[in-house]
Amino acid sequence: MTYPTMKDDKLSGYIALGGLGLFIYTLSTKTPATWHGGDLFILTLIASLLTPSLLGWLRVFGLGRVSDWALDAIGYYEEQQFKSWMLWNKIWVRSLPWWLAFFLVKKYTGWGSLVFMAYAGWAIFRHYRRNAPQTINIDPKQGGFVFQTGDGPIWLANPYRGTFINGGPGSGKSKSLVEPIIQQAGAQGLTGLVYDFKFPTLAQDVAGSYVGTDVTPYYVNFTDVSRSHRINPVAPRLLSNVSHAREAALTVLSNLDVKAAQQRSFWIQSAEVLLTGSIWYLRNNHPQYCTLPHAVSLLLESDPRRLIEVLRQDDEVRPIIASVSSGAGSDNQLAGVFSTVQNYLSALVSPAIYWVLSGDDVPFDLNSPQKPAILTVGNDPTLTGTFSPLISLIVSTALKRGAAHIRTKCSIKKPTYIS
């Protein structure tokens, strides 16, 4: 990469002064009626090349608004500014046809200045109209969310199609957008799920916004169980077929080790099979103990060979664990499979996690007309690796149940949203 030197700057300055001198000489020595093609070419080109500098000097002297009017007049907006590498988006190129039109009108009619003033007035009017705050008619009956800004309110009339909020840490996403959404959702009685990355930051807003509504708030937090309900994402009523148990096991293991889950090695697949079989065995034979902590304890604290024999007693579980049970004769292979699943699941061993996930206080049909609810799932920034698998399981289960419920006919349709 080369950088301009002092010599280059002086040369550019000399060229600019020479062009300005030629421009002034042409204007002072010839009348518009005597301009020929060469004169028009010189005047138009020099005026266009000097336009960026002229607009810059206007801003230096505090006349930035005049500069904005001129840029608006030649059609130079933010889009052109971000694509300035294109020749047509250069300021001097944009101004070229306007200067040519000005000098042509000046030559053949003598009204160039008058036409220029008229066009400038029209450009000023268009600039104000384009930048004037827009007035929108907000109809609270249609729902949606309203955000107050310095240029007037912004109405998000249909947020249920999906709203993406992007911003860096500390940019004000929660304060300016997420918190108003929660407050207005509470006022409208909307159900849904809120992901609170720094519990209880958003949980406090949920608690205040849903006071006095028909929507029951629930909170799940693995750090401070005194402020948490108990929840069971693998409750028997949620597992209508074995595919639900398989997806639950896959969600937990894939979030414990993302790279291993993507590679789909024999060991990770065997761990998935064992966890799926354990959940489905508890669902069929001991539904009161069908929770993730019980399934994890079953795999961590049981003798591998004895556990395989017990799981095989269930006719539905036997084909699920066939790939593992077929190698049960090899002590090394069986030990390798169980050590893999135990290494993964040992990360979930915690009294707080076991307590929260071994109860069933929270209904996953959040948008049920009979018992609408809003669920706040809290996380801890210092323990995201441990809590992410559990939060992913809870969120995925809630979204699937919510989507299934929306498809049924009901008098109240309350869409799910996530913060």
C-alpha cells in the first residue's frame, strides 16, 4: 500500500489552483453566448471536480445544511456514500450532469442563475420532506410494539413474523428494545418465553409487567434455586413417541460437546443411544422418575453390564440400544462407551440442577387458552458451558409444544416470542 507524500499533496494543490484559474479566466473573458464546446467542457469538468472541496468548505464554515441540500439535489444519499468505490457514486461524477445543464441553460437562454435558484428551492423542499419525521397512526387494537425515538414513534405492527435485534455489548439492546417489548407484551397479555442471559435482569421486568394479568409467570434458574420453579422437559406427557426422547438426548449431548456431535463418531452416537434408552425406559416403566437427573444417575451409578440387561427387558428399548448391547461381550468396548457417556453427563451433576429438573411445576403449553403462561429461563455468564445444554432442552421443548398448540383451534391465539 502506498501513501501520498508531501510532494503529491503540493502537486494536487497546484492542479486545483490551475483548474480554478482556468475556470475564472473562461468566465471573465467570455460571455455565455460565445461559449463553444471546449469552453463548456472545461467549465463543466472543473466545476464538477471542485464540487467536493466546495461542499467540504461549506461545512468548515458552519454551512453544513447547505452542503446537505446540495448532496440531496444531486441524489447523493447514504447508499451512495457506502458504495463510493463505484464511479457513478463519486460526488464530482454525480454533479457533472447538473453543471452541464446549468451552463447550457446559461449559454442559450441567459437564465442559468434563475433556473439554478429554482432548482435549489425545489431541492431544499424535497430535502425537508424526505427528512421530516413521519407520522403514523397507531392502532392499539392491532397489537404490535411501539418504540419511542427522537424522530417519532416506531410501530412494529407484526412482530410475530420474527424480529432480530443486533448490537454489541452495552449498546442498549435490552434497555431500549427488549424491556419495552416485555412491558408491552405484559400489557397485551401475551405468552411466551424469555431467555435471561444475566438472570434476574429481564426476570424483574417480566415480574413487574405481568402483575394483575391472566398470564402466569414462571422462572427457571440453576444458580439460585430459591427463585426458581421446577421443570421437567422429559416428562412422560411430553414424550409421545421415542423420537422425542431421542431429540432430547441429542440436544443435551450436542450442546455438551458441539465438535464431537458434528463429527458423529461411534462413541457420541453410543452415548446418545444409551441416554435415549434410559429416558424411554423410565417413561415406560417408572414414569414418576422420568426426569433428566434420574436418567443421568442411571447411567452414572449403574454397573454397565447390569444396566444393559435391565434396559433390554423393555421391548421398545431393546432395539434402541441394539448397537451397544451387541458389543456388551467386549469389556473394552462396553467400558469405552460408558466412560464416554459418563464423561459428558458428569458435567450435569449438581444438587441445584437435579432439584430444578426433577420437579414438574412449569407447563410447557405456554400459549394454552386455559392456562396461559410466560417462562423466563435464566443463565449465568460464568457457567454457560454447564447450563447451555439444559437451557437448550427447555427452550426447544417449549417451542415445539407452543408451535403444536398454535395449530389447534382455540379462541385465544397467543404467539410465542423470545428475548
